[in-house]
Amino acid sequence: MDGPTPRTADGHPDLSGVWENGRPGGQGRGAGPAANPGAPNGRALPPVQNGPPPDPTAARPVPPLPADGIPLATFQNIGAGLKDGLPLRPWAADLLKKRMADNDKDNPDAHCLPLGLMQLHMHVQPRKIIQTPTNVVILYEAQGGVRQIFTDGRTLPGNDPEPWWYGYSIGHWEGDTLVVETTGFRDDVWLDINGSPMTNTGKMIERFSRPNFGSLTIEVTIDDPKVYTKPFTVRVNQRLMPNTELIEFVCNENERSDSHLVGAEWKK
């Protein structure tokens, strides 16, 4: 996995492959001591847990700050590693508190709707990147999402396009880094499980790099002046899953949980 970065015929790093969110300890699906080589697609067996189950409401550990000062995002809280927390405007801070007080019941994922791109970057379910000279397609196992990043030289649309769950993405190469700009989001984006918001004025800049055969690094800058007092940047690390493929995920099939979701009112 530490071998050289594969490259396409035009000399750019080839980002293609099935990638999982890199988590400490090597406990990813199909890797580490929990792996089951005999299972279909090399899927991992669930680890054996002793004692009581973990408390889902407990605070998640904050990843240590890397030497370059760009913190790692977490699935629960995109700003967990930021020294002073997310630079939220007062109304956005109130919205985040309400979403959390309501047990995150309005997270689109809980209703089988598309997740925000940051949730997809950090989701435990993998994603598959398919790279061509004019288009990078990302297939997300979570919610069966499909995203297009146009690398054919076009610019971002300036004609007030219909808002999309994943926005409208264009990319260009700066050396060995694919720089992706995305705008045109809906007005109700959830960046993480807590519900950190982004609106239709937001812009996301992602910098994809593949430093070696088995690693993918994505630096993400969120710039939404309606929500945040300043832009902020976080990092997501992913690792290659060389012996597996995505599996089918159909959220609405036999879905029975939606009617049981409750918010803050149940406490009264």
C-alpha cells in the first residue's frame, strides 16, 4: 500500500479505486484483525464487543492536530478538531443547537434522502472513484449516491441553476492535486451528524491527492458567509480497499424507522 502513486496516460495521479474512510487502528471494513478473507468481497466480520454497548450520546474523541495545522474532520462534528470550534454566526449556532436537541431527527440520511458531501466523505460505507480525462465520477455506497466532477474545462454555472443535493462540481489539476470547486447547493445542507449547516450561498473547495498507492487525502474548505464568519479547512484521510466492490444499498426497502423518529418534544 506504500507503493508509488498510479498515474493515468496523461500523467495525472489516478484517483480511481474503492476507498474507505481511514480510521485509526486498522479496523476498517475488509482490513485489520477483524477482516475475514473468506467472506464475500473480503468483507470484515463485526468485532467482538465485551461489556455494555457504547453510549451513542457520549462525546467522540477529538483527533490530534496534525503538524500542518489542518484538523481531521469527524463524522459527528466536522469542526471537532478546530481550536475555537466552528466560526458560526449566531443564527446558525442556534440552528445547530436545535438540530442536536431534536436528536438529529431531520438529518436527510434518517429519511433515506441524500447525505451532504462531507457526511459522504466521512461515512463508514465506502465510495468508488472512476476517473476519466473529462469527468471524475464518485459512486457512494451510502444511499446509492452518484456525483459528477467535470474536468473538461467548463466553469461553474452563473445562471442560477436548480439547487442540487451534491451541488455542481468542476475540477482542475494543480500539479498532482485535483482541485474541485462546488456551488449550487440546496439551502438545508447537513455537513455532519450534528447538523452543522451550509446554505445555497456556500462554496466547497476540495483538494484530492494520492500520495502513494494506498492513500487518498482530501482537504476541504467550507466558505459560506451566510453561516460562518470565515472559511475553515479540515482534512479527510481515506485508504484503498483493493479487494472489494461496492454493495447495493437501498435505504427505503422495508424502511420502518421514520415514523419513530422523535425530537425534543418527547422529553416534555
